[in-house]
Amino acid sequence: MRCEKCGTQNPPNFTFCICCNAKLELLDENTNGYLVCSECGGYYELQDGENPEDFTECECGGQLVFYWYKEEFME
């Protein structure tokens, strides 16, 4: 969730911004995060019980980068 005051992207279900400590508007966003390949740009939405550290690299061999929200890597 992006802070309206400073624009920092915060993890889901946080009530205060990790950067400026402003109160966040809680939205009904249920996400476990996304892994995005730095080479091919493909992405995978993590499922319940999956951890980003469980995945070492993309099928193409590229490095996977973790994002909480799809908007972070689509921008």
C-alpha cells in the first residue's frame, strides 16, 4: 500500500508508513507478493504458504526480485 503523504510503498496490512509514520488507509488487499524476473520480465504471484526464498531463479535463468504489489513493477 502506497503512503499518500510520502509515496512510500508499504507491506500489506501495515497501519503506519515505514518511512514517515503517517497513518495508512487500509484497503482490502490480499497479496502474498510477486516475484519478477530481471531478465525476461515474467512474474509470479506467491500463493499462501510460499516464501520468496523458496525460489532461486526464473526458468530463463534470470534473477527473481520480490515486490509486494503488482503496481510496483508495472510502473
